[in-house]
Amino acid sequence: MDRSVPNLPSRDFDATTAFYGGFGFEQTHRDGGWLILSRGSIVLEFFLAPEHDPYESWFMASIRVGDLDALYARVRDSGVPENTIGIPRLVPVALQEWGLRAGFLIDPDGTQLHLIEDAGTEDAGTEDAGADDG
């Protein structure tokens, strides 16, 4: 099966595993420099970057899910604050100017995850191609 998986920075694998584990991600691989977390069919891979500055991070990834409200609630219930500033934080789900509902999660390392409601259409991947300016 062909797939693409984002490679994201982690300053501390234990902290990354605990953060994402709070809303259902499980560790599927870990060695000295690489960590893989999965939640169902969603896979995130992390490289160790202890010098990474989360306030200068430009890393992003989109996560498309069938039940956006359930995922968002699970992240919020894990203790991630809904806020417009700070790291980590959640930006509430809303209909975006590019036509889909999405919320945004900033993780402890400053990575912005676009939590996007999967439109369930074959062209869902192209209709918001410019959406990554969140």
C-alpha cells in the first residue's frame, strides 16, 4: 500500500509519546533517533531534535478524519487548552474559507496539525490544496 507519512521534530520522545498517547496514539517503533506513533490508520513519525525551538517551528501536517468532533474532543479532554496563543494549544473547529471544517493542534514542539473533517469524496485532497497557511 502506498502512503505518505510526515516526519516531525521531537525534543523528547518520552514527552511526545505521553502527549499524543493522551488522545489515543500508541508507540509502534522507537530507537535512539526515530519514533513512530499510530492511532488507527493515522501514522506520525518523529525524529529526535533536542535543540529544536518550538516557537520557531514551521513543521505542519494534515490529519483527515471521518469524525472530527470526536477527535477534537479527545484531544481537548486530554488537557490540551483551547487558546489562540501558547504551546501546546487547540484552535476550535470551524468551517474554513477553503470549504472544509477543521481545527488546529499545536503540539509541545510547535508542530501545527490541521485536524480536517474528511469530506468523503475522491477529490477531497485537491479542494484545499492551499489550506496549509492555517
